[in-house]
Amino acid sequence: MKKIKIALVALMIAAIACPVFAAKKGPSAKMAVNRPVIIDYQGATLGKEVPQWVEILVEGENAKVEKALGLSGVKTFIVEATGPNKEFLQTWTDLVRIETEVAGQIERQVAQSIQATMKGTEADETEVQKAIDMYAASLKNVTINGLEKKASFWIQTQTVKPGLKKAKSPEDLIIQYTYYVVYVCDQKMFEKQIKSAMEDIEDNTKYADILRQKTTEALVGTLSVGPATTMED
């Protein structure tokens, strides 16, 4: 179990996502070049299959991940990271990235909600940014109690290096691990903390009521999915 104090900070590394499962309909030969190929995954030596929730996540059906895991009554955060060292990748993701990612996901959802809510109003870009900063400053004091890792899975892939059509030696391949993690916390507890933080926002503009409502709805009702992070040695 974790207790995390949100610090709204910039994401640590640029996001890069790569498909690792074969599509149901085969891609063209041109699209298949340098496509990642799975060479190992968690449980493969025991003859286990890739879990359904991982396949769903990789296929972009993020909203179905909770159902696949049998989750309900929780706020879900999904984190994905890629790197060449499995042990380091898992440790860093579990101990560092989840804290950064939860903060980043809240920050992104706040910004997206405010921008969508104020779109079409008389507010200019300066007013929109001021509102985003105001809400972000208040939400940085939110504490998430009981954040728990519910599921995790790693996959190892190999990819032919850019510029090459075929690998002639091991040096022509890029070997990477992708680590998927699902964290949850009690939905009611999360919602209570978000609403409390919203009440502390000193917003006296004509958009105050609608911004509080829409931003709260966005934070408590949306599955939070972090962008993939690629790590180097």
C-alpha cells in the first residue's frame, strides 16, 4: 500500500509507444518492417498465456482493462514503461514512476477538462491558462491513500534497428522490455479528496461553478492511463 502526496511535475521522459502484438488483419509488407517481435514474456517458461487485460491494453481498449481484471469501485491508474534492463525497469516503475505518473495524469486531465469546458466561451488563452494553473496549484495538495498495485506484466521484444531491413547479427537488433502496471485506490476515497481540493480553490470568475463540476467529473470518472516511457541504460 502507498500513500502519495501529489506534486504536479513535468513528465520525466518523452513518451514513445510501440505495438507488440500481431494485429488480427495482417499489415502490409512495408508496415511490417522493424515491427517489434515478442521473444519472451512473464510466465512463458511455464506455458502460460499473455493475460487478457494486457492484450486489451496493447490493443488500445483501455476502458475494458478494469472489466478484464474484475475491478469495481476503484480509481485505476495504468503505467507503461520500456527499457533494456528488466529488473531496473520494474523497480523504477514501481517506486518512482507511479508517483510521477499519478501526478502527471491528474495534471493532464485537469488541463484537458478546463480547455474543453472553456472552449467556445469568451475566455481567451490567458484566462484558460490561469484557470489551469489555479486548479493545478490546489490539486497538488491531494493525498492518495491506499494506492495498490493490482496487476503487472512484462514482455520482451526484439526489433531490427532503424535503417535495416533484416538483422544479420545480434548487433542489428534492439532488445527491449515493456512493463505494464495497473494501480488502484478506493474510488470513494479518491472522489472525496478531489472534491475537498476543489472547495479550496479561490475561483471567483463566472466560470467557477462549471469548471469545478466538469473538472471533478473528469478526475473521478475517467480511467487514467499514462503514456509509455522509454528508458535507456
